[in-house]
Amino acid sequence: MSTSRTENWPFAFATGLTARWSRRPAAELTRETRAAILRGIPEVLTIPFDNLYQWVEELMGRPVWTHEFAHPAQLIEELESGSPAGIGDVIGKLPWDKPVLLVDSASGDVTELP
């Protein structure tokens, strides 16, 4: 019995068997398929984190901050909702006891958010 390539993606990606050149771009996938791929990523990686990071950003359709990987269910929920998180939402995921610094890349000015 054969299965479609899409059905095999979560397993293939999680085990590192899928090379970038052999998979469809995330933009061609349904939201449901992208969410299934995120659910299929194991807690213990067998691929370099950089590869995972790039693929998750492609699946999400936006930059993903490293602290967001601590709560993958929030990424899946965002993806399923069809409403990408704004910068305020992403910063809101940080623990309250952690400082948030905004750096103006043009001037180098640093502002700490309350």
C-alpha cells in the first residue's frame, strides 16, 4: 500500500531523511499539513537545529524566535488559527521575569521594555 509524499513528511523530516531539495515548499502545503509536520517533530532531534529552525520558519511563514520553540503547542495553535503572531504576541510569550531589549539597528540605541 502506498502513501502520498505528504503523509510521510512528519516522519521523514523528524528523522532527517528529507533533504531540502526533495520536499515541496511549505507555501504549497495546506495549513493542516503544516500543523501535522510541526506535531511530528520529536523532542530529541536527529537533525541539526539550524535545519529545524529554517523549516519551522518556512512552515510558519514568519520569523520564529528561539524562545518560541519552548512551547511548540503555541506555534501549532497559531498555524491552525490562520492568524500569524505579531511582534507583540511573540514578545508576550517571553517569561515576565526576563528583560526585553529593543535595539535600533540604525542608531544602536537600546530600549528596555517594562
